[in-house]
Amino acid sequence: MPRRELSVDMNSHNGLRGLCSVWIVMYHFLIKSSIGFDLMGNIAMPIFFILSGFSLSVVYGTSVEGKSYSLNIKEFYRNRFARIYPVYILTTVLALGLVFTDYSFESTNHPTFSFETMDAASWISTIFLNVLVLQTWPIFPWIPYRYRAFINMPAWFVSTLWFQYLIFPYTVKCYRKIPNRYRMVTISLFCLLTMTTSISLWFLTRDFFAATFSVISPGFFMFSAGAVSGLWCAQRTMDERQCSAEDQAKSKQHWAAQSDTAVSILMSWVVGSVVAEALGYPYGAQLLVQVVGTPFMVWMVISLSMDGGTSRFASLCRWTPSVFLGKISMALYLIHGIVLRYFCVLIQAVAPELLPPEITNTPFFRSGLIPFWGIFVIVPLSLIFGTAIERFVERPCRGLLQAPKPQPHEQPLTDKLPVVNDEERVKQKRI
């Protein structure tokens, strides 16, 4: 298998993951605190699907050294398993201990459900689906919730992402056949499908989770939008390399302006929605911005890969702390809620008077789990545990489980040719 040479600049994307992971972590901590402040971190979730589809299509769907790259499906699945499963299963086991406390994920996120009411069949089904990462797959929403409960609630993202991994080797073959001039139309279509599907699901169910946690929308549509975007950027990058240095510089300036504009529009909408929510004027921004804002997210991801790091936002994404947060983003995302709840269990056992006296309902979560000051303890602890898991679990397991990379030739081909001196060359001409 040929060595994968990336044709697209994705140096800003890892930092973007880090920034989004911090946004989500702070959102969960603040909404669960005694003040219940809503940063609307759910809005960032489609960005992770876009980035995942984008990076995989660049790595597995583009050409290598001018030749079509042949995807080895077995190695692809092996690498994806090594990427997410060890951290996922570790955090699931850690979260299992919370089931027997007052601070399990389901008892706080779903007030009508309790692990205490589950029978043996419910436990067997729940553990089976959690181990196989199948909780959010299409067939299972029709199964009663007690049979498919999340032991670690943030793992819904891993379940949805695992479905995208499963079908990616087959969908990317279809996306590669789309001419590049039609790929932007395809991306727009996926964004439109995300909007119509999620909003329709919300009107049918009046359930925010059913409308936004599905493997289809935003999962499949946004992952696919990212995959097609990666293929478009790869072809566009190859075309621009044929241009003069001056034209390439102008192109980077153009995309830098596009990147900063997309981020400005999206974040202005988010900040305005947060302020409106805090002032008591909710309008369903969690759903609307997450769904209707998807074109701006795709626009941002594409621009960051084309601006050569020259935009202001790219500088922030390439900042060393942002890159570090991107490296530990998966571990941080899966462990932060567990740290929060074990902190509550500890406070409840040692000094229960420090916990908020009441738990109040917000539109999407129950707030009041922790006192506000607890954030200054939980955030550093989450970063420490996330770093440790990435360093001592995720990285070693990836090195152990991933398919071995192809080795280059021991010697260049020219070194293996016989050396011909001038005398021998004269003899060959006489012959």
C-alpha cells in the first residue's frame, strides 16, 4: 500500500477540535452548576462530524503520487477501532460506578428514568449496546429507552461516529465519482438535508435529542458534507499548485478573509443567542443555530484548509495550547462528565452542605448539580485526566492496534543500478 501523502493543509483543524472541545466542556460545567448558565455547546457538535469526514476523505479518498488510492477496508476499520475504542471502553467502565449513586448520567439528564428500575433484561441489553457502541443506530430508537441507556452520556457521539466509520469505505467511493464542479452543490444539498431532517424530527417528536443526536442528522449528513468538502479541497489545492506564486498568495488572502468572515458570522449568532437566553428571551437557539448554522461551519472548515494559516482564526487554531487541546480532545470529551459527577459524589459524602440545595430544570438539562466554585476544581482535573488518558491509554493503544505503516525502500532504485565508468561506456559504444 502506498504511503499516504496529504495534499490538503489541515494544520488548523486539530486546533479547531481543541477549541470546540473546551467550548463543550465549559458548557456542560456551567449548565450543571448552581447558576445554570447556558453556553450552547451543543452547537459545536456538527463541527466534529464535518472535521472527521473531511480528514478521512483527504487521507483515504484522494490520490497518492498521481495514482488512485486503493482503500484497504480491513486496515481502515482496524485503525478506526484503535482511534476511539480503547478510550471509549475505559471511560464507559469508569462511568459504570456512577450508576449506583445519585449522580448517574441518566438520573440527571432524564428525570423520568432511573437505573434502579431496570430489570435483568434491561441491564443485559444496555451493557450489550454500550460495549458494541450501538446506542444511537437507526433501528434502536424504537426500543424502549431502558434497554439502550447510555452509561456515559457523551458516548452518544462515539456511537454516531462509529456508524459513519462503518459506511465510509463505501460512501467515499461514490463521492469520489462526483466531478469537482458539482461537489459544492452536493455539500449544499447535505446542509439542506440536515436542516429539513432535524427540524422535521423536532416538530414530530418535540424532542431535542431525537432531532440532533441521530446517526442520520446531523451525523450522516454533516459527516458526508465534510467528506465531500475534503475531496473538493484536495482537487482545488492541486489545481492551485499549477498557478504562479503570486496567484497562490492572492488565493490564500481570499480564503483568509472567507475564514474570518464565516467564524465572525457563526460566533456572533452564538453570542447573541447566549445573551438572549440569559435575558429570558429563548427562541430555540440550541436547535436552530446547530442546524441552520451548518453551512457556516462547512464554510469555516473549508476556508481554514485553504488559507495557508494566514487568517486570524487560523492563527488561533494553530496556537500551541489549541493544538494540545485538539490532541486530547477525544479523551477530554469522554472523561469530563465523569469527573464532574465523581466530584459531586465526593462532596456529598464529605460535606453535603456544600452542594446546591435544589436542582432546577432548564430546557435541556437539570442544573444545580455542583456549586459554582466547583468549576475551578473540575476543569483542571478534567484536563489532567484527559491528558493522562491520551498519553498512557490512547496513544499506546493506537500504536499497538493500528495497521503497520508501509516501509520505504531500503535504498533508492538508482543505488541498485550497476555503476558504469567511462572506459566501460566507450567499450559499449564500440560494441
